[in-house]
Amino acid sequence: MLRAISGFAPRSFYVSEKEVLKTCNLTRMDKYVTRSRLRDDERKAEVEEQKRKFLTMKLVDKRKLYKCKEKFIKLEDLPVWPEYFEEHLKEDEQSLCWWKRNKHRVTKKVSEELNTKMSIFTGDITSLEIDAIANAANESLLGGGGVDGAIHAAAGPLLRSECELLNGCSAGNAKISLGYKLPAKYVLHTVGPRGEKPDVLRSCYKNSLKLLKENKLRSVAFPCISTGIFGYPNEKAAKVALETIREFLETDEYGKDVDRVIMCLFLKKDVEIYREQMQMFFPVDHSDKQETPQDTERKPVESDENPQDRGRRPVESDENLLDMQESPQNKQESPQESENDPQDIQGSPKNAQEGPQESENDPQDMQESPQNTQVSPQESKKDSQNMQGRAQNTQERPQESENDPHKPDDQEGTDESKPADK
């Protein structure tokens, strides 16, 4: 019966199933309404409803849902790169030594406009209340370890529900989702390379910044992508990241509208690397930098005394000047003192006459010396000659005192005054 009926139908009446699917641009499964398809549609509806709810929610009400509670950090509280440099690196001895060794390698120009768009933040990326944060995700976008797990835990289960609808992501690409209970409004999911692949890592930052531009977002925070279990070297990854970000801010038209790009760091090793590499790609003017402690040790130490204290305690050179100024006064005072004390002047010849008496006692001492000690004849002759010279000097003293009545008594005083007269 079926054969007979089918035989009566014209051949042009039959249309193949493939032709129908081509004309409708459908797949074989699209013509069937399955439970999974109904669930996906329901999920999409629920996700869109939750997105509208969070986007229209007041900031005061949303802050009550933060996992970090009141420990969130505003964009205004984050110092820009020049301020960070002044606070942490300008007086750091290790940083100054590194700069002296590597400043000849800097190829980028100093740009205050670009430097004020960059920040270094050490802490939890889920506490930043900004427009968007980047997530170092895996291909499934369903959460994992490290930064990816922390972001999913802070955002809540609604983030995973939306990520399930994104159908994964390949390495080097990026996709956007809402932040939900995060302080950040959006999350940029990007999948980094496994191993050292600079081109793939560069495309991660480029595509993330592209999403920033398409959604008209003005602030974003990047973690260290692919430096964890994916095994990308930390220093090389930092160079790729900073070079790509600077290129975007310089060349792209939307770079002028970006308020801040934050490099969010967690490990001490990454902090040290970014402190150095930021000076290479976003150099700061070092003209006003202070000298190192080594340079200060080479220079003579200056006294910490006040100028008033210096006047109270004259320097050695000032004392010499005072002595030189007092010396002419001493010259003028010496004759006055001699005129005021005539008794001392008259007493000088008496003292001079006593000289021969002392010289008469000297031969006795010379006679007693050979008795007490046995001395060689040559030494005794020398001693006698010395003693005779002394006697002659003592005899000349009264003559000098009589000729110069104004001369002081003791020769020791005159000897001391000679250098002052000079």
C-alpha cells in the first residue's frame, strides 16, 4: 500500500532533509527541543536578570555583599607610579645601585602623563573597587587554583553560571563577564600560554585591553599571567606585559581615556622584578634623586652645629688670627710694663751679677766629678770647655742688662715673644 501511494506522488514533490537544513541554516539538533536546550535558555534568562540586578544596584547596597567587607580599596587610595617611586625606591640603596648599572639600557622616554596612569599594588586583587580586573584563567573558565580560584570564590556562584555560557576560551584570547559580588564591576578572563611563548602572552594583554576599550572601562588591574603553574619566567613575563601596556597607552586612541592600569603583585619576587622593570618601561626623572650613602662618605663631613654655636666656638684658624691681632698689642704693652716696674729693671743687674758667682761654683763641681765618677780625659776636656763658655755668657749678661734697661729680666720671656713679633 505504501509503495502504491508513494508511486502516485510526483518526483519533484520530495525535498531532501539536507536541503531543508541548508535553507534554514539549522543543524540537525536545532530542529529538536531538548531538555538541555531548555536549561540553557533558562540559565541565560536567569543570568541576564542577575546582571541587570547588579548593574542597577546602588554602590552602598553592593558593598554589603563584598567578601572583603570594609577592606576594599578605592582607586583614589592607590598611589600612582611616581608617588610609589618617591616613597619606596628613591632613597633605597639597592634600587639606586641597580639604576646606576642599568640606566644606559633605558630606551623609553620619560612621560609624566603615562607614569600617572600606572600603579603597583601588592595585595589581594579581589579587594580592588575598580572597573575591571583580569583573571588568569584556564581554557574552561570554570575556576581553578591561584588567582582564578580566589576570584571565583569572592564573586560567588553566579560567576561560574555565566562562565558556563561562554563556552570556554582558547590561549591568547579573552572574554568578559560581570563581577557580581566582587568590588570590581567586570572580570576579564584570559588564558595564558603554557611555557614561554611571548606572542601568546602578548595577545592576552592586547585582547584584554581591547575588551576594556569596547566596554568603555577606564581602570583595570592585571595579575601575573602564566607565571604560576603554567611556568612562564617571571622577569620575561613582566617585560612582555609592561611593553604591551605602554604600546597601547601610547598608540591607541582610547589610551588617553584610561585612568589607571594596575599591576597587582603577590609574591616578593614579583615585587622586586616590577620595581626594576617599571623604571625601564616607565622611567622616572632621576635628576632630583638624593646621593647614595657611599657618596656621602667620600665627602667631608659637615658639622651639624647651628651658625650661632659656630660663633661661640671659633675654629683653629680663627684662633691664629686672634693671636696675630694680639701680637702688636703685646709689643706696645711690653715697654709700658717695663716703665711701670722700674724695680724689676733695677733688679736685673743684680741678677746678672749673680751669674759669675754661679760660674765660680761650676769649677768646683768639675773638680768633684772625677772623684765621684771615672771619666775619660777627652770627655773631661770637652766638659771644661763647655763650662768656660758658660762663664763667658754669664759675664756678658750684666753688660746687656746695663745697655738695655727696658729689656725684661729673663731671656725665656724674650724668646717666647720672638715668634709673636715675627
